[in-house]
Amino acid sequence: MTQCCINPSILSADFVNLEAELQKISNADSVHVDVMDNHFVPNLTLGLPVVQRIQAVSPVPLDAHLMISDADRWAPGYADAGIASVTFHAEASIAPVKLARELRARGSKAGMALRPATAVDPYLDMLPELDMLLIMTVEPGFGGQAFLDLTLPKIRRARAAIEGAGVNVAIQVDGGITEETIVRAAEAGANVFVAGSAVYGAADPSGAIDRLRKAGSL
């Protein structure tokens, strides 16, 4: 399993002072950017033009999580913009293998996300097409939710399948990650952790990242 990575979510940051907020997490592995369209999820955040501006001032690469409908149409534009990692939802894609290949062909790492109630088993055969599998540990759409332990068996099945196939695919978890829950998620097989309020709700976001990374390194 690859090293523990901490990707703070700017959903919990101060959007009025976003450039300064990004500098607070310069020791992160990536910055997690939640793109929501008020259709796939009941919330509206930001779109590609704002993501491009974030990319221009971010001290670390961008990890774009597209919680949007019609991912097959819109996700490639984020890869064209040079976003390091682009994750689409399996539930929002008609042709996920084709989309993953298209993202890679355009220079981005390809990630695919699953909502808590979406089974991982139907997608295990396409693991070689992915760089990352995002298993949502809360319902997508809002920050500050509690970690759902019912997702742990799904993480374990995904990790077993990745190791069985001998492919280099990261498992990311997003939602309710704290210094306590990151341990359970890491033990189940996750190695990339999205943390919003645990980082930006701390007095020292940089220190919070270091503590999370230590707790999630097994």
C-alpha cells in the first residue's frame, strides 16, 4: 500500500480568503476541491473557472471531486485544464471505463467515487482503469457529517481486490475523517484521506495535517 496522503477539503475553508487558506495547508499532499452542481447533490459550490484560479495559487496539486451530473460530458474539461487528479461519480457516468481512459489520455489521474450505498463489487473489474477509488464515508453534498462505519467492509473488499489484481490504485475516503476515524479507515485499507473540518477547524491547520498523517500511517 502506498503512503498515507492527507488532502484537506477547502469546503471547510474561508472562501473569502481562499488564497490565504491554501497557504495554511502547504504541507498537504493535495487540496481536495469539491465541485457540486446542485443537481447530483443538493448543494452548489464552484465550477471550472474558479477551480482553475485555485490551481494557479495552490501550493500543492489539486484533487478535484466532481459531484456533478453528466460526468461523461463535463469531467474531461477538468483534465484539459491540467488538474492533477479528477474524480467522477460512478452513479453520474454512463460509460465509466471510457471516461477514466479519457481523463488519463488528457493527462490527469483518473478517480472514481462511490456513494455509501453504492456497492463496490460491480466495479472491481475496472480497477486497472483507475488511479484512485474514492469510497464516500458520508453522503456527498455537505461537510461536517459523521463518519459512516458501515463503509468499512466496502473499503476492505476494495483493498483485497486491488492487492489481488496487483494494480497500483489508491483508496481515498471522504467524510468524517478525524484523528480517531482515520485509524479505522486506514486499518480497512484506505490510504488517501480527505479532511475538512478536522484541518480547517483546527487552530493550526498545518499541525492538524501532520497529526492526521501520523495517525493514518500504519
